[in-house]
Amino acid sequence: MPLKRLKRWWNAGRAAPARIDCAVDCAVDCAVDLSGDCALAACKAGACATVLRVTCPALDAHRLSTLGVYEGAIVSVVDRRSGVLLDVCGTRLALNDAIAAAILVRLVAA
């Protein structure tokens, strides 16, 4: 599927998501409190987190690090419909649930 067509399909019938202030929504929307560590797969849309550890296979961990998901990186969860859609340094990155479960994060209040 060409990229323009895929983008059109992705945005069809949906308004652009509003920017969410993580200081409020992380504490309200995420399944754990701000002091706890959790898997990225456990966070809900709107949560901001710092990556603590990436425990997936070496090839996947290397690819994630080149895309900006490494220990100490700040990520925010944009969408949770099928897998996890992340915002990493202004770029969106889609991960399946297995890879997201292998990433340990600590929620932050921005």
C-alpha cells in the first residue's frame, strides 16, 4: 500500500489528536501510579514515560535504539488500539504488544 494511501486510510474520519498534558493524564489514565515501573504495554494513551530497560531480543533492541527507544529516552503513548503507537522525539513509532511488553518504563510527569 503506498504511503499516501496508507496515511489517508489512517486519518480517515478522525480528527487530529489534541496534545495531552502528561502531568495530569499520566496519573489519571495509566494503570499504575507515577512512582512505579511498568511495561510499556500496560500504559494507556496519553501516558509519558522514561525507558528504563529494553529486554527484547538483541536484533529488536538494536533496531529500537536506532529509532530512538533506548534506556533514558522519553516516550509518550499516542494510541493503544492495536499495539502501541509511540511519540519518540517527535516521530511516531508503532510497536506490537509483544515488543511493548518487553520495554520497562517509569511514568513521568512532564
